[in-house]
Amino acid sequence: MFKNPKRWLTLMAITLAACGALAQDFPVRTVKILVPQTPGGASDALARIVGQKLSEKWGQPVVIENRAGAGGNVGMEVVANAPADGYTLLMSYVGTHAINGALYKKLPFDPEKDFAPVATLATLPFVVVTKANSPYKTIPELIAAAKKSEFTYGSAGNGSVNHLLGEMFNSAAGVKLIHVPYRGAGPAMQDLLGGQINLVFTSLPSVAGAIKGGTVHPIAVTSAKRASSFSNVPTIAEAGFKDFDVNPWFGLFAPAKVPASIVRKINADVNEILQSKDIIEKFSAQGAEPYQTDTTEFAALLKADIAKWGKVVKASGASID
């Protein structure tokens, strides 16, 4: 096949050595982490915490850029088409990366083929919240009220994790909460506080300050166990729905053709900082827990969740052209 095998092997050795040196020196300039959601949500909060820590470790600026739109697809497309050098990363989570493929009939990218899974960062539950002065303080009270009269819940949009959580809860509890989609979790929270809707399913980081400030009441978290920093908030499972367990992951992706050596280096650096006391404390304050995987484990996790959430989307009937 090769006229000069020795020469080919020599070239391969040189190439591999160059890739190793490239990874060893990475980064030598500013790294951008693109968040495909608006500021203030879980993705944004975690990206800023991790970005600051990586900047300290690398001795280079790590800039967070928010590029929202189309349920995260606008920002994802930007990263999919970015130079494959490791200097543009995507902050993604199960909602955008594992759900959108089933939700949107046409995407300008493939969630698996066009991205390299770099590193998981955290898992964190979502939480059911009402206004602080709402008469409904527990899951049984919420269910009883929803069976008697029209009950509405807001989400970050059709097919979002927030939306699908409501549909999963409807199925588990035998109720029919009415879904009201918004263009992001922020507007949904505004209408909750304004009394236009009854409750919201949202990520803990997006309402951690409001919970601590007493402007909203947390009814229950969606994970199987309580969040360590909000241990007074029960789980939905504790209300008698033992199989209810939704604890989404968040992580970093790169364009698909970024050299594997650079991907592995970023993965190792991220896993190292996730063990720091500083990160653990800051994540805990957001209701999140550090979550470490290698790149192979992350790829397997993504594949499994694409299949899992695809079934949920199909059962919900949600679809966006």
C-alpha cells in the first residue's frame, strides 16, 4: 500500500510528536466558552465558575460568550463550524445536546458527529417553585389543587427540559398541568412572580438566589436525592413517586475535528479543577455537584441520553419545525 513504509512511519511519528507538543503548550491565547443560552441560567453560571478556574490554571483569559436562540441551536451551530483548534468550546447540557435532535425536524449540525465531548462538569437537579405567598407548599397540595382547577406551569420553551419535566410529572401524578412556553427561563420566572402562572420547573442555579431571598418557594427537586446545599427541600420521589429522578448533566464540547490530544488535555485539566475545594463550594452554592468523566465515558453518556430523551420527546408530542 505504501511505497516507502519506513518514510510513512517516520512521518507518522513526527505528526504524533507535533500533536503532543501542541497539546502540551495549549492554550497560548484566549479560550472562548460559548453558552447557547441567556445569562443567569445554570449553563451560564457553571461556565463562569469553571472558566475562571481554567483561566487561573492556564494563565490565559477564558471568555464566556452568550449566544442564545432556537433552543440553543444558534450557539451550537457557531461552535460546530468554529476552527478545530480547541480555542472555541461549547457549554452544553442534556437539554440542548440530547433533546434537540428529537425535537427539531431539521438541524444544521449533528449533535454527535459534529462535536467532540470534552468534559462533564456537573449534575444538578431541577426544582419546582411557586411564588413565596402561594398556598401550595408541597407536592400533595399541588396535585390536589391541579385536580380541582386549571393549573399552569412555565418553561424555557417547547421541548426544553423544563417543559418535558412537566409532562413527566403529569404522567406520574395523573394530573394535567397546562404548559406555557416562554423564550427562556427568565421570562417564565417573571410571570411566576407576577402571578400569571402557578409554578415553574427550572434549574436550581437559576433560582438559588430567589430561594435564599425568599421570593419563591421551592416545592421539590427532581433528583432522587436532595441537593446538599438545599437539604430542606424534599424530592418529588419522597412524595410517593419513587422512580422520578431527573438530574441533568452539564459539560464542555469542542468542534469534532479538534486534535484528540488537546481534547484529552482539556479533559484532564477540567477533572483536576473539579476536585478543588473552591469549585466544590461554588457548585454546591448553586445546587450542583461536580461530575467527572473521561472523553469515552462522556461520549457513551451522550449516546444513551439521546436515546432516553428521544423517547420522552416522542411521548410528549413536542415538535418544532
